[in-house]
Amino acid sequence: MSTHAATHPEVPLQAPAPADQPFPEPIAPDRPMPSRKIIRGWLIPLGQRSTPRALALFAFDYILFAATLAGVVLASHWAAKLGLGVLAGLIIARLFIIGHDACHQSLTPRRGLNKWLGRLTFLPSLTPYSLWEVGHNVVHHATPT
């Protein structure tokens, strides 16, 4: 028996999960964590470009953002306004991450859609997409998109 099989009997040696079971079973708290290679295999399907997932993330985050802004405006207590304002900031960060992935062309397989999603998701953070594309991709990564 290999060392891996002895320490991780519930985790198979092959990393990717079958298509009909996208996520592995939870690991019991008393078991050691599986290797990075196995965990990376679990995450690979989540990193693939997908137009429906991108549009769902975009719509979900913008709905959350709009609802949070409405809450800030409509809330009467200062503590509610403060809490909702902090939540709005976190949602802006989520939108920025979506824009960042779109700028890297890793959100959807369609370049034009990535550009539009990037532009729209950068709006709440007041980040210009074209400057981010040049400044981040070309200068920081030294590879044009």
C-alpha cells in the first residue's frame, strides 16, 4: 500500500472527479488534508471558461450590488447604512475580480464578451478597462492579451 493510500484512504489517487460528481465528498475533520495535486484536480473544472457561468456571476453580483445600494439609501439607522456600505464595498471587490478575469480573457471563450463584461464590472470601482488591460496585462505580465 502506498503512503498516500495509507494516509488518505477516502481520497482516490486520480485527481479529477467524474463529470457526474463535480465535487468530492467532504473530508472528515479527523483525516489529514489531501495533497495539493489532488486539491488542484478538484479545482480545475471551476477554472474553465464558461459563458453561462460568467453571465450568472455578472447578473448575481450586479443584483446584489443594486440591492445593497438600495438598502444604503433606504435604511434609516446609521449602523445599517454603515454595514450595508461595507457590504457594498465587498461586492465592488467581487465585481472587480470578475472584471480582472475578463481582462485576462479567462472568463468566457468569447473575446468581445470578455471585454464588455470587464468594462461593466469595472464600473463600480471606477477602474477604466482599457487602462487596466494595458497596465496590468502588458506591463505587469509582459504578455498582451
